[in-house]
Amino acid sequence: MHRAYRFDRILDSTEADPQTVAYLDRLAMTGLKTLEVPQDVKTKLEVLLKQVSQKRDLENMGRFIMAKLTARTSVELPRVLPSRLLHNPHGDDASPDPRDEAEDGTDTEGGKADDYEAAAAHSDQEALAFAEDRRHRLFRKFMGSHSPVSAAAYTAHRYAAVYASLVRILSEIKLRAPDFKPRRVMELQAGFAAGLMATYQIWGSSLGDLPADAALAASHTSSECGSSEGKSAAAGEPRASGDTASGFEYLLAVERSVHLANVGKYLTAEFVPKVNWQLGLYEEGTEESSGVDTSGADKASTSGQRRRLDLVIMPHCLLSSVDGQESRHMLVRNVWNRLSHGGVLVLAERGTPTGFRAIHAVRELFIKELGVGKFHFLAPCPHESICPLALTGRDWCHFAQRVRRLPHHLYCKGSRAKNVEEDKFSFLVVRKMEGPRRKYVSEGECASLEEQSHFWPRVVMPVVKAGQHCLLDVCARPHTFERVAVSKSMPHGAGYKFARKAAWGDLWRFPRRVIRPEARGYTSEEMQQHLLRLAAKNRAKEARGREGSEQVGSREERERLEDEFVRFFGN
């Protein structure tokens, strides 16, 4: 019999297990800390760069290549992108299938108008892509005609950044889809094979070779799931036929530049199994060999099954491999048809408005042509609806990953005092199967924690960490781009401590207190006036002691400052 006061009773705690909470936080923290290029790759690059040419010539060639690449991918300003889903922002979930409407005879004039609007938006997308491609007619030929010196310079300049961004993407796939274990991998527009190297580090090596964050996630995932593969390996059972010590069956790299492919072959020479290199996607005479004797229909079916791939990586491929939006979409369709059920397609471009425009067009291609039930976006999108960032006209979806550069005595990319760079990239990960957002109505119905993470919003801008509160700009279901506020005075379950540690690109698993439905809201009139005054004051300090005909704070100066604010902050 309890003889004390009622408020002294210790009730059962309803909080989750601490290990579960820690794993939920790890699932939400998809970003990685500063990465490094593997040591064996650094050693090989040191030998390669010393034998190809002098350091000064390599650096000059690298700057020339990057000037061409920047002119192609980094000059377009943000704009409101044409959308084929604008008349139906919820995608395929908001309306029945048009084929069902045609069978039922319930097609209306409104549906025809929507079709006309979608066709007009598609034409606008093609016109915009054609206008940008026409300005850079020789870029594709330039990127496909490397000399030995330019191939080595391009590798030294871009290898670390491309490798780090792909490790970041593939680590999230391994973390949030623990059932996905690729055995057959292809990298299109492989170049120096940074995608295959990242894949080998994530799925083909021991946990000791992985980045610290990825190793922690992999170890926790294996302990939670208790996969039969790990148990059989621990018990000493033999692997299935076709598997190698690395866990891969088939590795394919497609690169049209012979000299750049030679660099990739040199960097991946120790891979098991050996990487197959092709100049084209459908190159003849490169069929995969098999130890099974087949003939007739069995041979055709076996050959078709062999060609199915589990993972296809397309790093910086859409803008440099083909010209025209329709050609890019045809390439994506062909690659998608070569994926097996449950396979993953990874697209990555530079984190500029141009790269985001190419990714956005492919994203709408999947939603419009396939339907949500046949695929789902594993990252970064938390929904299969219209992209809200594409409609702002000032923002675009991109992320960042920090990586240590090559040593300056090998290749000096910029300032010698700076050995860490931040690579900006836009990406899209599509999986060929029905996703959790289609299977379940809400997050609470999910069978696993990894499936719950598909319902969490994504932090798409750097977190604003102010005094005792944080502001997060998130992309959330169904298709919203909103600002969430978390203060220190809120309950522990609001996620203030997590918000202080959250990084650009992480997921937000806590309740959302929306303070601004339009997210950043850009710059208010008050803030513009304040910034104008600060800018005029700074320019007055710079002009002090110098003679100038233009008066600081004059009408001309104010108009020039306003033009700068329109450029960076919008109207």
C-alpha cells in the first residue's frame, strides 16, 4: 500500500530507449564531416602527376579546364523553372490515373486544359535547355577530347571534390536503405572512376576503411538487422557463386575519353573483380562472360538477366555527355531500363542553378511518366510532388561536402594556406521499387526506423544558429518550403540540442513549429534599407582620404547598391 503523496510516485517512463534515440539522431544526421582522399589514391596520383608533366603546366591546364567548366555550369542565374506538374502540384497522388479516366469516359475540359499546360511547360523546359546548350556548343567535345596532360590535370583538380560528394550520397543510401547491397555497379561518364572508388569504400571494404560516420552507421545497421549474410560469413559458410571477396560481381565504367579512362584504370587496378571499361554505353564486343553453357532462348534470357544492374552512378553526366533535354531524358530512360528491381540510380551535378535545372527536369520526368508506385526518391526529396524550391526564382536545391585537397607540393589548386574546400552539388537518388511513402499513410505505421526517415523533412539551407534559438529552412511533404524555429525554452522533445548540431542536408525528425510558410522570405524592405546604410557607411570609410567625383550616398551610388541587392536578394 502506497502511503506517500501521489506526486511522489515514480511512474513508468514513456521515453524511447536511449540507443534507439541515438540511432534516430544518426539516421537524421546524413551529412559527413570533412573527408579525405584514400591514401593509396594519393600515392598513385603522386606518381602519375610527377611522370606526366611539370607541376606548373598541370596547374595552368587545370585552371583552363575549370574556366571552361565554370562557364558552362556556373553562369546561369536562379529563375522560376517551368514545371510540368504546376497544374497538379501533388503529383500522381492528387488525381486518378489519366488512363483510368479515359477508360471510364470521365475526361473533362479541365483535364484537357491541364494536358495543354503540361505540354506547354514541357516545351518551355526544352526551350530553356536548348538556349543554354546553344551557348556552349563545343563543351561536350571539349570534355571528351582530353590529352594525357589535360586528363592528369583534370583528375588532380576535381578528384577530391567528386569523390567526397559521392561518398556523402552513397553513405546516406547505405544508412537509410540497409537492405540495399549492390553487386553489379556501373558508372556512366566515369572519368577517373571516383564513383566506383566511393562505392568500393562504402560496400566493398571493411568498416575500418570507411569514413567514421559511415562506419558507425554500418555497424549499427548490421547489429540491428542481424543480416543472414553477416552471420553466414562469421560462421565460415561459403559465399554464393559469382561473389568475390569484395562482395561485387560486376563493375563497369563507361568513359569516352581514352586518356581519362587510362587514369581511371590506373587508379582502380587493384579492384576485385576487375573493372570493365567501355567507350560507350552500348559498345559491341564487351559482353560479360559466364561460366554457364546456355543456348537459344535460355541464352537470351540469361544474357538479359546478366545485364541488369543494381547501382548506376551518373556523376556530372547530364550536361557533359549529351546535348538537349530530350537526349538527356532518353539516356536516363535507357539506364533506368537496365536497373533491376530494387536498384538505385544516382545522379549528381554541380550545385549551381544550371546543375539543379538538369536534375529538376529528370525528377519531373520520373513523376510524370512512371507514376509514384513504380519508384521513389530516396534522397534528397521527402516527397514525390512538385519541387517547391524550383518555384521561388531565387533558390535552388543543392548541398555541400567538405574535403581535404591534395597536398600543395603535388597540385596547388588555390591558396597554399587553404587545404580544405567545400564542394557544392545537386543530386537525386531514385530507387526502382515502391517506397514507404506509398506503402504507409503516416510515419507511425512504418515497420522500421529507416522507413520512418522517408517521412522526415530535409534541411535544404544552412542552419541559422542565433542566440538561444535556431532557424531551419526545410523541404517537407506534400510540397512545402518552410522555415522552422526551435528555441531553448521549448521542451526537450522539440529538438533544440539536435538543431544546434544539425548541418546542411540533414533530416529533421522532430515536431515542426512553422514560423514562416514561405521559408526564407528573402529580404524585407526594412532589412534592405539597413543593409543599404551599412554598405554606404563602409564605402564612405573606403573613400575617405581619396578624391572621387562620385559622392557617397548619392543617387548614382544608391542605384548601384540597389541593383546589387536585386541581384543577390531579389525584388
